[in-house]
Amino acid sequence: MPTPRSAAPIVPSPDGSTLFIIGGYSKENDDKGVPHGDVFSLTQGKQIHSLNFLFHNYVCLQMEQLGNRVKLKSAV
């Protein structure tokens, strides 16, 4: 799972089966912020039936980035 962050775009895959969480920004303390350059995928796993309820299992994986990377940016 990614660390808690703000300003992270969440983009769906073309077929809508996966969400991609791209980068973002977090604060370690009051003085210093940290830009993130990572990418995570969130995909719905198997369905679980229990007591007439339907639950979904989700899988979150850190993605390997290929090609040219975008430079980290921050408004701070």
C-alpha cells in the first residue's frame, strides 16, 4: 500500500478494471515535505460471499516504471 499522500492523480485503466495511483506529496513533519515518484495499481480481486453479503478483495501492487520518468514537482 502506498503511504498516505495528497495531490496524487488516480487514473483508471481503459477497461476500468484497475486504478493507478501516481506520485503525490506527503509531509514527514511540519518543516519538510516529500514528493513521491512511485506508481501503484489497485485491482479488484476475487469476490467473497458471507452471510448474504458480497465482499470484494483488492490487490495493491507497486508498479515498475519503464522509459523516461517525469521530474518530481511540487507547489511548495
